[in-house]
Amino acid sequence: MMERDVVVRLLLGLIMVVVAYAVIRILAPARTLLAGAALGAGALALVALNPGALASVEFWAGLVGFAAILSALMIVIHPNPMVSVLFLIVNLFCVALFYLFLNAQFLAAIQIIIYAGAIMVLFLFVVMLLNLKAEEGLTARGGPQRYGAIVLGGLFAGLLFDAILHRGPQPYFDPGTFASGFGTARELGGLLFTRYLFAFEAASLLLIAAMIGAVVLAKRRLR
Amino acid sequence: MMPPHYFLLVAALLFAIGCVGVLIRRNAIVILMCIELMLNAVNLTFAAFANESQSMTGHVFVFFVMTVAAAEAAVGLAIVIALFRRRRTTDVDDASLLRW
């Protein structure tokens, strides 16, 4: 298929441009402007050469997936917790976009409101409150455990990939046959307040317990 | 149309990255962030399967996972603050009182 080739070429090109940017940053850490200019020029040139790909869903889904994985890697490898928090926000936005691809509009909305809005503000607040510096780095200590963890993580990812690619025949899904309310707040609310009412009430108990626990734990002195 | 495997593969990769992050980082806040990353990957898998089977039950599960993630972040960060107040550190290797 012609269009698929264009999409794959553009995505691979963008990945190469980002890798080149990372190489420039590692080899010449002071030249941020040069690396940024190379990144922007490369991306613009690629898009100008393959204009057809911009109209396809596959391209955007691939781009969001690439951004999600890149930001997840940056969370893990960046020594500064502040930068990790900011990349986690990027990652959460990417997951929210994925929810839109999967017909889950309400989930996309609460992903941004609850995660990016509330939980990440809490994380940012704590990082700034404790005034954490980039103190550890990735080479500080724990050598053998680190390499073991990376190898085992790779094996684990391979296992998951194998399971996903070899699962049984999937039901064919046709976007045209979806119920009109799929993924809306109305449908989700209907389920929450009928079939899952007990779990919903239990969740409220969990939240109040977490709230009291957080207040008690963060108190300077109990009396 | 997107192949349904695509979302599952991205979610699996995100989960594995979060898993490695929990194991190799020593900063308690970054470990909590990696746990959030893993919970998000599982949520994405739930949403992908819900889309595939055209059943909203997966969305209900995502809702509850988000609730648990919010509770976990609040309590976890409170523990980090308490730890920092006592020990002036957020390194999990320095909080080894309960270790064997």
C-alpha cells in the first residue's frame, strides 16, 4: 500500500532526527541552539517531503506512540526529578490522546483533569517543596542490580510482545457498528451507578482514608 | 484504521519502561512517578480491550485505577515528605530501617 509506505518513512525519519538531536546534545552539551535548529529543520524538511502522510490516522497514532515512549524513557533516565515530572506530564497527555483514538472521550477528559491537573500538580509541588537537586545520576550506585534490571525489563517486554502478537483470533471490530454512546460520560455514569455502585462507594471510602492518611503522615508532630 | 495490536504493544513497552525505572532509580519521587507510568500503561490496555470488545466495563476499571492512583500518590508523597523531614533525603537506600 502506497500510503502506508509514506507514513512509515516519515515516522522513521522523525525518529532518526530525534536520535541525531540526542547525539548532538551528548557530544556537544553546550550547543543547545545548534541541536534545536537541527531538530526543527530536520522535522520540517521531512514533513515537506511527505505531505500526504499528515492526513492519515496512522501517522498521528504513530507520532503519539513515539512521543509516549520517548517521554517515558526520559522520566527514567533523566537525573533531575523536576524534568522527570515535566516529561511525565507529556506522557500523560500522550495517553489521553490514545484514549481519543480508542473512542474513550470521557476517559481522555478525566485523564487530563485528574492526572495532568491534580496528581501532577501534587508531584511538582513536592519536588519544589523539597528543593531536590539532580543529586544521584544514573551511575551513582547499585551497578549490578541496574544492569540486571535492564536485562530483565527487556526480557519482560519481549514476553509481553510475544503474548500480544500470538494471542488467539480477535473479534473483528468495525467502527461503524459502535453504539452511539460508547465512551461518553452518560454511559460510564450509567454503569457506575447501577452495576458497579458498591465499588463506587468503596472508592469514596478509599479516597477519604487516603486523605486522612496523607494529613496524618505529613503532620509535624502527632498529639 | 489502526490495528488493535498497536495500542497493546505501546502499553506493554510503557509498562516495561516503568518497571525498569522502579528497579534502577533510587529517588523515591521518581519511583512513585514510574509507578504512575505503569498504572497508565495498564489503563491504556484496558481501554484498548474495551474498544476491541465494545464493552464499557473496561472504562469503569480505568476509572477505579485512576482513583487508586490518586490515593497512592497522596499517601506516597506524604511518606516522602515525612522521610525527608526525618532524614534529609529522598533516597530509598537510606530508608532501610524495616529491611532484614
